Amino acid sequence: MTAHTVEYIRYRVPEQQSAEFLAAYTRAAAQLAAAPQCVDYELARCEEEPESFILRITWTSIADHLEGFRRSELFPPFLAEVRPYVERIEEMRHYRPTPVRGTGAAVPTLYDWAGGDAAFSRLTSIFYDKVVKDDLLAPLFAGLPPEHAEHVALWLGEVFGGPARYSENQGGHGHMVAKHMGRDIGEAQRRRWVDLIQDAADEAGLPTDAEFRSAFLAYVEWGTRLAVYFSGPDAQPPAEQPVPKWNWGAMPPYQG
């Protein structure tokens, strides 16, 4: 996946012009929202120096910004709104994100929100009890080793932001993917897997708030569809990658 580029534009706008400036960018933002080259944008105001503003725009690439958006029919109306403030620009540059990123403790991980190790152990224990009794999935999991449920609990715990115990004891993403190679998982089996793990989540007492369950289901959908792909006859093992990290409304920076 190609890394996005982030444009920062720093303005210094006199206090008496700030209301007009914000109104102009509110109108100009409609052009950004309509641009296929724009990922997201945010205008922030300095708390210590209210005359200072920073506009952050994430573009799909620097070329898409300079050669795409700026040459599109969206750029003239955008520029018309912000032109009166061009002379107030102190910096306008593009930046490439680095791997240094994350969230602080003010935002609980999905792992903590779910209830930690105990919650994921309950989840996988209940889930695999259902799996071995299910007519569609039982053949796929024939000969399931007794420690499998706990290994998957470690995997899910790490995926959702918990300790890296799966990585330390089992391996990374490639190790998990390898377990699905050649198994020829069908769509009906995938959907049954998704249904049963949601039922197990209910029985295990995992949080039922919409934010957690939407993130939980997003991973389940992503992971099971990846499993189907890698179980097929033409799949090639991926390069070794770390265990994916799932967060609130986020997904890992690779597709397979």
C-alpha cells in the first residue's frame, strides 16, 4: 500500500479576521470533501496563540495533490475562497508519515475494553466448543489440538492491542496465515465462522456497545476473508509481517 502524504499549511491570521477565515475554510472544505485525492483534512487553532492556525490535509500522494487536485475543476472554487489568506501563510509543505505513531493511554485498547486475557479465553473456549459441534465447520477443524483455542485467544488479544504473547510464542502474521494454506475454505464456512464467533462473544460477555462490536466484526470480516483467500489453490504465502493491530475504526497498513 502506497504511503499517503500529509500537507501542512500554517497561517497567522489577525484576530479580527479569524471569523471570516474560518467561514472561508468551511466553504472551501466542500471542495476537499469532493476530491478523490483527499483522504481527510482538519483545521486546528492554537490555544496559546489564537492567531496561529494549521491546516492538515492528507492526500493519496503528492502527485495526486499537485497534478490531480490542483488541475481539477475543484481547485478554482477552493482557491477563490482561501485566496484572501494566501499572504498569511507561514509554511506550506508536504510530509511523509513515519512508522512512529500510536495512541496514548487516554484511549483504551480494544483488548482492555473487552476485558483482557480472561475475556478472550472465554470467547475462544465457547467458540471452539460450538465449532466442533457444527456440521459445516467441524470437518474443517477435525483433529483440533486442545491448545488451539488458547493460541487463538492469544492471537486475538494481541490483534486488539494486548500483550505480544502470540508473536513471542508462536510467530507473526505469516505463522497464522500458514495454518490456512490448502484448506480450501468456502464462503459458507466463512460466514458460519463469523456468525458463531459473534454468538460466542455474546455468551462470553464481551462488550455490546456499537463501537466495540463494529471494530470486532470489522476484524472478523477482514481476517476470515483473508483466510479464505490464503486457503485457496493459487495463494502464495505472504512475506513475514507482524501481527496486525486493530483499533477503534482502524485497520493495519497492509492487505495481505
